[in-house]
Amino acid sequence: MNRAHSKGILQLAVALALAAGVSPRAYAWDSFGHMAVAYLAYQKLTPQAQKRANDLIKLNPKFSEWSGSVPANASPADKSMMIFMLAATWPRQPGPHGQ
């Protein structure tokens, strides 16, 4: 097993352990769990796939809300990643397009 693969497995294990340990019900994902998985997934996307995902997220009606939640001093790359993470919680949010 190469070093990069081992690191990826370790990151996933840590994220899952944190999500299961923080959540009162390990079988129920909350927004934190969705964002943790989105963070790991975003790291695995190619730059082209990240750009495509970012372009699609901009079409979501909640995009301006998510953009406003990101720290103003974050780098453009970090802003995109944080918005991706917030977008992962969208299906759990109440409203006509969420839960």
C-alpha cells in the first residue's frame, strides 16, 4: 500500500470516527457528517471536477447564503471548498428543495 493511499484511508477513518463520536446517534448523519465527507471528497476531485462542481453549486438558490457564511479573508480555493461543504448539507435543510 503506498503512502498516499494510507493517508487517505487514515483521513477517512478519522472523519468517520469523529462523525460517529460526536453524533448522539451514529446511524443518523447530521450536517457535520455531511460536511466532513464533502471535505474528503473535494480533496479527491481533480481540478476540472472541482471547477465543474463549483459551477453547478453556483446554480443553487442557496449559493448566496452559503457564500455569505464563508470568512471574507479565506483564499478563493478555500472559499470554494467551504461552499462545497455547506452545499453538502442542503438536502437536510428545511424548505421546498430540502427535507
